[in-house]
Amino acid sequence: MEFDKLVHQPTRLQIFAYLYRHGRSPFTELVTALDVTEGNLSSHLQTMESERAVVVEKEFVDRKPQTTYELTDEGNELFEDHVETLETLIDGLDG
């Protein structure tokens, strides 16, 4: 049983879980909800973006720039596969 390193890394796992549950989220909301630094979050989101797990949208809201992130279909699938792997691992402990 092998974990996908993109998803399994603790901070990225939190990002995957948050975006999976909440959908499209602004950068500032992610910083607050996950209690991580902006630099740390930005680095992990860039990694996820380069692997096509998240899509980034930049727009202006009330004349202020806003960056939002959302899991791609591939990102959702990666997270679901990871959860399934964890469930399989847990089920194996019962035997």
C-alpha cells in the first residue's frame, strides 16, 4: 500500500480536505482556516497547481485583487483515492 506523496504531506492533506469540503475558497480564507503562514500555503498551493490538482483564479472584487483555489476533477480524485487507501489500511487492522 502506497500513499500519494502529493496528497499525504500533512499541510497539503489539510488543503485537499478543506477544498474538497468547502469548494472554491479565497487564499485569505485558507490561511485563516488552516492556521498556516501565507508563504507556506503559497508554496504548497504552487506544488498542487503544478500537478494539476488545483485551479487558480485571480480576479478583482470591489477593486481589490482576490485569488481563489478549487480542486480540479483530478484533485478530487486524488483525495478520494487517498481516503480510500486510508480506509483500506484501517479495515486491515481489524483482521
